[in-house]
Amino acid sequence: MYLKRVELQGFKSFADKSVIEFEPGVTGIVGPNGCGKSNITDAIRWVLGEKSAKAMRGDTMTDVIFSGSEDRKPLNMAEVTLVFDNEDHYLDNDSNEVEITRRIYRDGGDAEYYINRQQCRLKDITDLVMDTGLGRDSLSIISQNSINAFVQSKPEERRGMFEEAAGVARYKQRKKESVAK
Ligand code: ATP
Ligand code: MG
């Protein structure tokens, strides 16, 4: 399983539909300051269920929608799709390619989520990626300030990171759900 493609439309600086293809292995994204490199990792975390506007470097979640430029009006919708190669069926889904989409409208309404173009709940996405190393809080994306956060975190928080990395978060979540029922 690997991230094959990211498609962005109306997300932050990506006003027009942009398709970014990745190959297996290591990819470097380079470019001048402010050209949109971090916006790409923001987009990936956003689709995987990031709920904090602050973590998206905004005040409210609608701040991820293209806010206009000198020669362009703001847009009303942002949509990002992640396409994973799933030939090894590492993700628990029968398809060889799994597309996960999140969409948000400026004039309200909750975010919409889709798996392979079928509308779903955020929980379906969280369940799909839990313990795969891809989750919202996973260590697959380490942002500039997260090393500090790791060093300064409380022991229980740090334990949570190890649990995610070790793949036991899924079982803890299921236990919590069954105890709650
Ligand atoms: P650096 O090398 O400094 O880390 P970067 O390539 O990571 O830069 P980003 O932080 O990804 O840059 O992009 C910042 C740019 O994205 C800024 O020009 C900012 O105006 C633009 N931007 C962020 N949010 C929006 C939005 N909602 N609408 C339009 N542009 C946006
Ligand atoms: Mg950056």
C-alpha cells in the first residue's frame, strides 16, 4: 500500500484542480517559501480526519477553502482525494485502489467524506486507516513542531503514540466501544 496520488481542488493555495502523483519510495517536495509544500501535507492530514482548524493552521475549518487572490475570487468549496495503491490489500478494502475524499462548503454543512466515491462517515475512514500508520494522529506525518510536542508530552500521551505505532490502538478503541454499549 502506498499513496499514489493526491487530487486537490479549492484547497488552500490549490484553487484549480491539481493532481500530484507519487511513486513508491521516497519523494521530496521542493520549492520556494510559501509555494504550498506544507499545504500538501495539510491536505493529506485533513482527508484522514483532522478535526482541529489550528492544526490546519487556520482559525476555522472553512479557512482551508481557497480564499482568493489578487486576480481570483474566493471559492466556496474545497475537496481533496487521496488515492492509495492497495494491491497488497493492506487496507481492509477489496479494491486494488482506495480513494478517500473529504469535501467542505463555505456556507456550512458538515464536512462530507467518501470512500471510493461512496459517501461515508468519518468513522469509516478512521476505522479504515487505524493502526495502518496513516491515521490522523499517526506518526506518518511529522510536522515541524511535533518533535517538541513529543519531548514535552505527558507519559500517557507519549504512550498513545507508541500504541498507534505498535498497532494496538484499534483494539483499545474496540474495547472502549464494547464497554460503552
Ligand atoms: P515554507 O517553505 O515557508 O514552509 P510552504 O511551501 O510550506 O512554505 P505553505 O505553508 O504550504 O508554503 O503555503 C503557504 C501559502 O498558502 C501562502 O501563500 C498562503 O497565502 C497560501 N494559503 C494558505 N491558505 C490559503 C487559502 N485558504 N486560500 C488561498 N491561499 C492560501
Ligand atoms: Mg512549509
